[in-house]
Amino acid sequence: MVRLILIRHGETNFSSQNRYCGFSNPPLNNKGIRQSEKLAVRLKDTKIDKVYSSDLIRAYQTAKIIFGDNPIEKTPDLREMNFGLFEGLKYEQLVGKYPELYRDWVDNPEKIKTPNGEGLRDLSKRVEEKLSIIVSQHKDKTLAVVAHGGPIRVVLCKALNFDLKIFWQIEQRLGALNIIDYSEESPPIVVKMNDVSHFSAKEKVTL
């Protein structure tokens, strides 16, 4: 069995302003740093055999705070979706500038490819291919992957055998922790999803 601890990066100024970030590369803000520090406390006694991260600053910075001196393998295949025309814009700006395109993106995310960007199926293909390689190379290990809301949602859709059309129905908060167990004998088991109890727990939270 392979246990995958899947983590969404902490807050940035883009996310605090409800801006589409995608391939844009802002660092964590102060709140994002604190979120990552709380995750570090939660996971400090957990043996992690290998850490992977998106190569974007917000994910890699989160991974460094949580996992300290552990080697971290960065890969662009774990990046957020390239939102193209949407990059850097707030949700209300998109509604004003591109109302039909934005409505289609919300209602039918699996069918939309933003101009100059990726489609959800493009994202799913590159993330699933990379994750399949990662899992296959680490039998009986515990792995950590620090990534973004979009990649994590597609991984959860795949694990739960959900269609990508329900992409937006899977909540994934900043700094959230997910755990998936992969076995050769059975389908993946989602042990935890969108868990942010480390932000409010007065006592130690265990996996």
C-alpha cells in the first residue's frame, strides 16, 4: 500500500483577493506561512518517505515550511491549471468581462478551455500521469505531495471514481490536508478530505 498525504498550499495575496492564480507565481502571505507552520506541527511525528511539490513558489514554500530539511522534488506537472485569459483576475471581473465564458466554466468545467490556457481535461491528464508514476515508484511508502486546488480536486475525482463535471463540488481549502491509500488489490481509499482541523485544534491532531 502507498499512503499519499496530499496538501494544498497556504494563502497568497492572490487567493485572499479571490484572484485566479494558475501559473502566476506569488509567494505565501503571512497567513499562508502561519497555515503551513500549523501543518508542520501536525505532521512533525509522521514518517514521510518522499516529498513532492509543484514547482510554483507558493507550493514549494509550503512544502519547505512543513517538511524542513527533507529533500523535496519539484515538478511542473503538479502545477495549478493555466487559466490563460483568467489569470490574475478577480471573480467579479470575470463576470463583468467574460460573462458567458465564465458561466460555462462554472457550469461545465470539464468542457471549457480558457483562451491561452488549459482545459480541465488537460490538467487532469498531466496530474494523473505524474501521480501514477510517483505512486508506482514507492511501494509500501508514505508520500507527501504539496500542490494546488485544481490538481487536488482532479486526484480526488479519480480516486472516488467521480466525473470531472462535479469538480467544483469538491471543496479544497487553503492549507487543507487529504489522505489517500493506494493498493494494488483494491480501488483507492480516501481516508481524509479537505481536513483543516489543525487550524483550530487546541490539542494535538493525529492523522
